[in-house]
Amino acid sequence: MRSTFPTLVLACFLTSLLAPAGSAQEKSEGPTDPKARKTYEKALKYLHEHNTQSAFDEFKKADKQDSGRCVDCQIKMISYGAQLAEWKTAELAAAELLAEAKSDRDTAIAHYQSAFVLVEEGLQKAQKMNCSPALTKRVPKLLLAFANFPDALWLDWHRTRAFKAG
């Protein structure tokens, strides 16, 4: 398994830096539903105890209880889903993030998160990235949504390299 943790940390850090004031990513502080809030707090407690799998399951549950509107839950589901190789959940969270995007920047970040999941999945499964038609479509959408998005260059470089190798 390749070292994906540094990549995940970098992606989360850059995403938090790139989120503008007033965006859905920055305003959100967890779920709005009281029951989902309790589940979210339980997930944070699991993280504090270094129980990543249980925390991941609780973030997923909190997002479901909040009707798929918990941006913080979705970001954590993407991050820990990639770390735990829970690809379907990470892709679902990225799709929900995209559906909740309100600005061009939020849309670009959501496309980036989705492409990130696909790249990590390809790297962990040691597959050529050109086998993923979803990735081939995601990166150009990201660049169209917000052209001045530095992390898109990283994804585009990996995609181009995979096509040249394949």
C-alpha cells in the first residue's frame, strides 16, 4: 500500500485553505439535526480514542441522519473512506458534497474531492487510472468550474501520466 496519509493530510489542508469565507465548507460545524449532532460528537470521541473505523461509521450515520447535508461529515467520510478503502462511501460523500455546492469554488472543491477519491482508489488498487472513466470526466469539470485551482494540476498530471503509460 502506498503512503496515502501524507496525501490525505495535504488534500484536507489545501481544501481548508481554499475554501472562501461564506462557503458551505467553512460555515458548517457539523450536522444541524440534534440526533445527528449527537452521533457526530460520538464520532469525534472515537477519533480522539484513535478508533478510526468506528468514527468513520458514526460520521456516515450522522450524515444520513442529517439527510445528507452535513458537509463536515462528508469531508471526514471522504478522508477516512480513502484511508480505510471504503470507496463507495467516499464516492457517495463526494457526490453529496457536489450536490450541496453553492459557489464555483465549492463546486471545484467537490469535484477535486471526487477526483481525489478516484485517484487514491486507483493507486491503492494498483490499477491504471485510465481505467476510470469517472476520473477522466471529473478533472476537466474541476478545471472548468474553477480554473485557478492549484490541486487540479496535481490530478491532471497524474491523469496525463497514466494515459502516457497506458
